Amino acid sequence: MFFKFESVVVVYIIIGLPDTNGYIYVEANGGLNQQRTSICNAVAVAGYLNATLVIPNFHFHSIWRDPSKFREIYDEDYFISSLENDVRVVNKIPEYIMERFDKNMSNVYNFRIKAWSPIQYYRDAVLPRLLEEK
């Protein structure tokens, strides 16, 4: 018996992610499960809006009064690398953006998005503002 195999060459074209539409900074509150849900939602929204996600911050004054940072609970490097083909993730807000807001987070526009907001809200309200601040 003789089998003939033709070689197949697979070419991968690495395009990468398109230029970001801006940065999304999330402050997660509640217990660990609520924080995890906030992180998952933030990843989905950042992907949908083609925005760069800044590693989420956890509220200390939430129910558990836990001062832990993202890096102390999750493997931050793995989180960033596992999303690299889908969503840009950075450790902190870039300096040039912070300078525009006098290095004061309270000067950054806050959407105070309600839980369970429809995806259209992000497209119609958040994306235009994100592009404005880009």
C-alpha cells in the first residue's frame, strides 16, 4: 500500500488589533463574585467598543473591606496575555492621558453605568464620548 500526502502550507497573517478607540477604566465593587462579573463585563465592553481596558481597580470600601489589588487576586500577566488577540489591556492609564486630567482621576468623565445596561447604550452613549476623549 502506498499513500501520497500533499503538503499543505498554512499562512497566518497577523493583523493585530485595530487602533484603540480610547481607554476604559473600571472600578469594581462588591464581593469577589461581583468583582469577577464586573471584570468579565469590562472585557466584553472593551472588546465591543475596541477600547483598551485598564486593569480594574477594586473598591476598598465595598462589602468585604478587602484592600487587595487585582494583581494580588489574579495572575495579571496571564490576564493580559490571554486577551492579547481580543482586547488590549494595560496596567495603568497612560501618562499623557493623566496629564490631560491634571493627574486626578476625579477629573476623568465617569459614566456611572447602571447594571444590565443594553449594548446599544454603550454604542450610542459611551462610544461617542470615548472617541471624543481619544
